[in-house]
Amino acid sequence: MSGAWWGKEATPAQRLQDVSPNATPQTELLLCDSSREEVLKELLANAPPFTPEWTNRSAGDAGTALLKLFAEELEPALERINLLPQNSFIQFLNNTGISTRPATPAEALLQFTLADGATQPVPIPQGFQTSAPAADGGPPVIFETTQSLSAVPGSIKELYTLEHGLYESLDPTTDTVPFFPFGGKPKPGVALLIGISANDAADLGSQISLGFDVQGEAGVPAPVSTGGSVPTPAPLSPLLQWSILNGASFESAKVLFDETDGLTSSGIVALEVSDQWIPGIPSGSSDTQPLFWIRAQIVYGAYLKAPVLLSIRLNVARAIAARTIHDEVLTPVANTKGSVMQLSQTPILSGSVVLSVDDSSDLTFAGASPLALPGAASTVTTAGQDWQQVDDLAQFGPDDKVYVLDLASGLVQFGDGVHGKALPQGYRNVAAKSYQVGGGSGGSVAAGKITSLVNSVPFLNAVTNPKPATGGLDAETQQEALIRGPAELRAFGRAVAPADYAALALRTPGAKVARAFAVAGFHPAFSGKPIPGVVCVFVVPQTSGTSIPIADSDTLRAVSSYLSRQIAPAGAEIVAAAPVFHKVRVITTVAVLAGANPSAVAASVTARINSYLDPINGGDDGSGWPFGGTISFSSLVRQIVAGVPEVTAVPNLQFVVDGIRRGNCTDFPISAYSLLWPGTHEVFAILPEAKP
């Protein structure tokens, strides 16, 4: 009987075997041995019956040289044969509509600052362009605003919490120090007052845009919920009444949109106010300078927990790392009989193409530059009809005006008159009214990097992104698609079982989701109480590996919205939440081989522990630590001994989880649906002559 895998007597093959009995096999199916050595061996073995006259098979014989040459030439052909199973699987996934995901653009929150001399609101149109150095070192990345903004002169100078006539001053300049906008115990009647200072001749117009950075519990954003036909039995949510101090009295302001859901999550609040807004001084305050005051007052309802803000900013708008191409005439591709045409800019963002075909008697499109800026005058005839982008032409008839687009190459495939309508004859009669290009990790720039103005408007002085841009994702590799394919194939674009929600959450547009885990009937706000019709999806974003991967509010909102609108059945409520992370510290002693460097071994053991506990790439099978999985000392010992050849034994091992120490060689269960994050470990390496 061979030695145990963890013993000194184990063979190298036993010690380096896959450390998990449940791990997915890593070996691929081989149809034949493709190495030139095996080919030559096979040829020499078959030489006697086929060429008995060849008797000199020495290394210097011409026949041997010819066989070696043939084996060398045959090797790449056999390697391609071994790729047939993978290629067949790729074709199968393509036939079922599962292909590599395109690059997705990063999203950012931009704050615009007007010049000191500005006295009127400055309109920032949708599609306004700014730029930043790429996060991956590539060429500068263009960001375009996705909403229009009326930027007003001035800045936020004063913040107050008003309760029972008493004013509590807050710091309007803070970006890192949290503060309670409605005090520690919010209740109806308490208000937040925001004072905007501007020059005496300033007119703030009729629209105000405010950005709120809400801090979640321990840095974790609040769960985001969308969908559902029956309201979740939550406490009555607080209703905020927004108003402005117009002179001496407050008057109501209309909420155009509120992304914060009553200051419970980060986002933008846009207000429509009186265009005859007069600055004033709130009654009972100690201020002496009239300001433009905005008030958010709790009318009724209660917060589960008092909201905490990190900052309030004026003149904010959302933007994505993309640029829009206007009025481009498509170029026919040679040798396709006019059925395939080319867009000049790539990669193209999904759903952004507006394509028109003119089949009238006047078949002319006077093309414009493909680099036309937003708002530029169109020189393309718009008499044509818009055609629809589809995934497959095979299911359409001869009169359907449809086309298929390859986002990566920009190739547009039209019908042949049987499956999809054929393009009418004409010259420059197919044009893209607009489409967007961009995407990739280069757009995930750090805070304060989006500072260059590509377009310009009068009195616009500066722009910046107060928070890092999120969601930029490179195009998926073929290997990544092969790993994702089986789970998506099972779901097939529909969510039935909880695992389907987790699989489909990974392809949320604009969200860099590394892992997801779904639980039916669970709502984080009502732990322990099953709620029918609710599916909670815990989201783990992609990170650089240096900090705990906690999804931000934008990522949670994107996942919840995508699953509820595109995937979930009608009436299902999708709650996207960040999981709880337990910090784990390992204290262990390892015995090492004679002559080994104890410091180097300790460093290797530490790296192995960190890798095993990693929430994205850890666990027994390398696919991430299981949600709520018990920390097993025997599994970790196996990881250390199998992964670090110099280690001969592990005399003791202890876990310290969130500051709680467990006994020696004892498992440690963690809370349901939670994950781990490795802390600072204590690894002691001892030589054979030392005592543990």
C-alpha cells in the first residue's frame, strides 16, 4: 500500500496531486498523443512490417532523418486534432446563442465647476465629452454624459441639521468624515438644509442637481431591490419633502428624479425649482449672509438605520467611457454581394446602433465625418427607415428589415431575401445615424482622473470624478466563455432555479461581477424570515486583489435592475447585496525539510493560505471560497502540505476569525452566505532538530 499523501514517504506525484477530491478535472480530452517523440516512436515500431528492406535504423541514417522530419511536421496537425472537442463545444455554444461577452464601458459620476464670473446656469448637453488617462496605460479614454445637466454658479457653503428649531452645523467640505444628515435618530419633522453661495448677480435657473455619497454599514452599501408585484413587508419608508427658501418662506420643489431612494443609497437628486429664486436666511439661524437654501424634510416614515453621508456635491451628472459616432455611411465589404457592410469604429457597445436604409428612388446619403461630435449638424439624408438589430437571421422572413451585428469587428450582416430582407440597390444608402464605441478596463480610472474637457461651453471651468469609475470590463476571452457556457446553457436566458440567477448575474452590462450567489426567499433586511417571491443575489466584484471586494451601490443597482427586467419572471423581487466578509488570521507551525530556508517556506505557506481563503479564486476547487463554507483545519493542512513541498508536517494550526480564537486543529463555521478575507497570519517554520 502506498504512503499517505501527507506523509514523508509519499511520492512527488502523490504530494502534488489535486488537493481537492471534489475539484473539477483540469486535464482536457486528448484524441491522440501529439508529441513528435511519440510519432517517431510509432513510426519506428511500424517500420519492420512495412519496410523490411530498411535495416539500418541508426540515428545518422537518411531514413531516420526523414521520419524525424515527418514527425516534426505532423506534430502541429495532431495538436489541432486534439482541439476538435473544444472547437465542437465552442460551435455548440455559438449555436445556442452563447458567445464571448463584449467589452463594457466604465461609468463615472462627474462634477462640473463653473467659473467665478458665471451668473447664469450653463447647459451641459447629454453626450458632452471629457477624457482621462486610461487605467491600463493605453490611450486617453473618452467619457460622455448620459444625461443633460443645468450647471449652476456657486458652491455649497453651509449644511445644517434642523430639529425642533435647533440648528446643528455640518461640514460641507468633508469627503471622508461621515455625518448624519438627519441626526442619529431621524424622525418626522427633522430636516437637512443645504446652503448654496453665489455672487450677487447670480441666477440659479430652474434646475438643481445634487450628488449624495451615502455610506453603508461598515463601508458596505445598502442592498438594492427592484421588481416584485407585492410590496415587501418593510417598515414605512420615510418620505422626504424637498423645498427651497424663496426669500423668507419655503416653497415646494419638484423632484425630477431621485436615485438615492430617500438618501438610503448613493446617487443623484435632481430638483425643479422656481426660476425666481431669491436668496434668504432661514428663520432662527445665526447666519448673516443670504444663501440659496434647499431643504429635505422627513414628512413621515422611519429609517431602519440613520443614513450616513460622506459628501454632498453640486452640479453632478453620470457619464460612461464611450464616444458616439454620428451619421456614418457604411462601407460594403468586398466579395459579399452587398450583404455585408462595415462600421469604421470598434468595439461597438451593444444596443447603441441606430441604422437606417434608404430604399427610395433618391438613393443618396451625403456622409458626414465618422468623428462628428455630439450636436454637430447632420449631413445624412434621413429619408430611410430604421432597421432592427437581431441575434440570428434564420428566424426571420424575406420582408423583415433586420440585420446581425458583430460588435468586435463592426461587420453588419443583412438578409438574403429568404431569411431577412435583402438590401435594396443603391449607392451610400445605408447609414448609421449614431452608435457608440468604447468599453474595457482602461475606463476604470481612479478618483480625480477625469479632468480634461474635450468639448467646451462658456463659463465651464473644470470637471472631475469625485469617486473612481466602475464597471469597465474587457471583452471576455474564449476560455472564459467556455467556463461560463455550461451554467448559462442550463439557464438559457431564463432564471428558474437560484443558481440561474447567480450564473446570469455575471453578464450584467456595465458591472464587473466576479462571483454571485443566489438565495430564494431571503431578504437581508429580514434575516431568518423567508419571504415568497424574493431572490437575494450576493455580488462579489472584480478587484485588484489588494482590498476586500465589496460591491458598490452602482454595481448592486445594475445587477438588480438587469435581473429583474431581463431575466426574472414577472412579479419576482430581486435584491442585490454585498456579502459579509469575515477576516481570518491563521496561526500555524510547520515542520520543514532539512536544508530548507525557514523564512522562504513561511512566506510560501502564507501565500498558500491567502490563496486558499481568497473569496474569488480560493476554496478547494479554485473557484472562490464557498458562501458560508466552514473553515476546515484538515483541508487547510492538506493545502499547505500539498502546495509547499518543503513542508513535512503541520504540528498545530489555529483560526482567529473576527478576533475570536478557535482551539488548535478545530474547524470554524461562519455565518450563512458570508465569505472570508485573509488577514495577517503567523507562520512559524521549524527545522527537523527543533521542537514544535
